[in-house]
Amino acid sequence: MGKSFEIGAAIDVGSKYLQMTLAEITSQGKITVLEDLVQPTNIGRDTFSGGRIERETVQNTAGVLRGFTQLLKDYRVKHYKAVATSGFREAANRDYVLEQLRLKTKLDVEVINSAQERFFMYKDLRYYLTDPALISFDESTLIVNIASGGVESSIYNKGNLKITEYIKIGSLRLRETLAGLETKTVDFSGVMKEFIESKLYLLNSTIYDEKPANLVVLGGEARSVIDIFSKDNFIETDAFEEVYEKARRMSDKQIARMYNLPRNLAETFLPTVIILYCFLKMTKAKRILAPVITLKHGLLCELTDQTFDTPHKQESLDDIINSVWYIAKKFGADKKHALQVESLALAIFDQTWSLHRLGERERLYLQVAAILHAIGYFVDSANHHIHAYDIIRTQNIMGFSDRELNLIANIVRYHVQDTPSQYHANYAELSVPDQIIVSKLAAFLRLAECLDVSHLKKVTELSISKNGDQLSFCLSAREDTLLEEWYFLKNIRLLEEVTGMRVVIKRKG
């Protein structure tokens, strides 16, 4: 029997703070914090104002991270996850700084995108909201994650994620972006509100249609606001509106004095309050719930799920797939066809595993690619596979790194007649291992698409058998599949090349 607990660590190289949490994680999914460390940083201020992380900030960051590294050794930590967020990912010199930090601290820090950040935060949220007295996910719930660089908004209904969007209006970013206007108006809060509402314009109708009954806010900035006025992790709507009316008439210095806040928190207080107010007005919520949810605790949840394969792992995968279906719907995908292609593609993957030896993560890439393979038709039917590639690369799909999004986009890029080629810039820029992944999964997706070329879901069962160097696809169908079989045989070359097998197709009965 394996060990029932481990010591894990989560390190958040954030825009405002450098943080590390050490915790005992168990096979039952329990997380017990042993140490929690926080140090301020100027990473976000440097990046959002000047576009680069300054040398002094790098030196200070390295000093703090060396201290974190020593604690990892003291606790004999085997499992840790260290990430950097918007302050790093938008810095022009981020790669140089990461390399300097690696050499100085021996830590491998991964720069995560907003979709990965949201994924880890929602992991922590699912761990937290196990008490039905706190909130009912049976009702429509708007979740707003306010970070320094941007705001993630999502809607859950009946326990399922339905909508998710990311907008670059984070509290610190707003302060830095609009700084030049503050001395030019007596109503700076009004200008800030107008700017926020302009960024939320396209999201308004979507949220209004869902009529959220609950509003949950995440992120350190939102927590700092709620904590001032409540000790119960929530604030009533009427009370919050009073806070908004007072704050919008105050300067940063007045806010700092009245609420006894340090300068960095006072500067982000007003933007945070206005963002919350704008989202609150889109809901029917009677109060704002602000659970103690953090990125670093979400990282610990991820470590726990991956180390012990807990039930929460499947819930997180469900959130990913639900967010992908939202994107498919937004771009007008034929859901019945996408479902059929998804089912067939995964059947091919599972039944040919001995030939490709890819893992769970690659299976997920294929599943997402199958759901999104036809969204390029939203732009134009000609070269729709290329349009789909372009669309997918720009999406913030929950839980996927930029590299993974690029893999999924390339899988879709080659789901029709084009063959992956070193003459294609999008393919040539991939590493060789990633090229192999793309080619194999594109071959599976291509044949799955062929087996529903009529969009009539004729194939009811697919069984694949291997005999020597021959791979046989056997179909069960409710009606004639002449068109599907003909199109399948026209597109077998890629699968034959990546597997080294001769591919044939036949009909049962």
C-alpha cells in the first residue's frame, strides 16, 4: 500500500506578493497547512508600468526564493509546484529573469496563463464549498476572480460550469493604466467605472440572461475589501453599496487612513470595489460571498489530486470540458456532430493505445480538439481548419498552458486533408516530441470526422483489431455507410504513417 500522506509545497510568484505554503496532503484529499509565508514584491508594478522586471526586483525576488528553497530542503519536500502569474507573463524580459532565478535558487518556476490560474483557483473553490449551507450550486452562481492583472468571470449552474471569460481589468492594472487621468478629473472613480463597464459590455447580456442568484468573489484584493467590513466571509448587498458610495468619493490617502491600510492595498481598494459593484449589478445576489480561496491553496489541491488521484480530479476535468463546450457553442458548432466525432475519436485512441502509448493528458487534448474541430466554419467554410487553428490559439481554455493550447490548435489544423509538414511554420516550431503527438492525434481526429462526414451519426459502434501489420476498423451502423467508408479510405495515409500499420475498414453483418 502506498504512503497515505506527503508534504507538499505551493509557491506563488505573484504580481504583488511572493508566497509559499507548506502542507501535509493526504490520500483522502485533506490539506493541513504547516507554514504560510508572504513577502511583498514589485514585480507587478514594474511590469504594468514599464513592461519589464527591474534588476533590483529580480535580486530581491531571488533572495526570498532562496529562503523558500531552504525550507523545502528542511521539510524534505518531494512534491512542489511553483508558478508565476500576470506580472511575469507580460514582462518583456521574463525568460531572462526566469533563467536568473533558476540559477540563483534551483527552483523551476512555471509561468502560467490566466486559464491555468483560474483552473487552480476553482480547484480550491470546489474543495472549499463542500458545505451546502454556504452556497447552493443548484442555483446560477457568478464567480468573479479579481487578480492584479485581470478578471475571470464564470457561471456555474446545477453544479456545472457553463460560461467563462477573461478580461484585462485587474485592480493593479487599472490603477497603472489610468494613472495619467487621476489628476485631470475630480471624478476619477466615475472615469474608472466607465472604463470597466466598457470592457464588460459584451459580457453584460450573457450574465443577465443567466440571472445569477449568487455572487462569489475570489482573489486577494477582493478578500482585503470584504475582510474590512465582515468577519463571516460575506457582505450584504446593501452594506456593500454603502462601501461603494463612500469609496468612490475618497482618495487613496483617505482610504488608507480610514481603513488603516498599507499603501499598496489602498491603491487597489477603489478599483476592486468598483469592479465588484459592476458585477454585482448584473446579478440578483443578496450578498457577496468571499471564501478564503487562494492560488497557492489551489496548487496544493492540484498536487493532492495528482499525487493520490482523488475524486476532485474528475470534477476539475468536467469543468474543463464544460468550458470547451461553451466555446464550441459561442462559435456555432454543430453539437450533435461534435459529440459523435468526440466519441469516435476517443474510441480510436483507446483501442489503439498499444500503437501510440500516449497518456491521459494527450487523450484530453484529443477530446478538446474533437469538440472544437469545426468552429472554423464560424469564419468561413473555405480553410475552416486553419480558421479553427487561429481561434483556438487565442482562447483562454481553463487548465491549459500556452503550449498545450498550441498542440490542440495544431491537432485541429490537420484534421482534414493537409498533412503535417516541416514546411508549415506552425508545425516546424513545435518540438519533435510535440510534432509526434500532434500527428498521431490529428490522424485519430481525421478518421473520426470521416466516420461522421454525413453528420447523420450513422455509426453506432466502432471496434478496432490488430492482426500482424493490419489494423481493421469494424463498423456497426443503423444505415448505409458507403459515403463514410469511401471518405475514410481516402484519409487513412496519416494514420498508416504514424502507426506503421495497413488500415482497412469493414461493416459488421
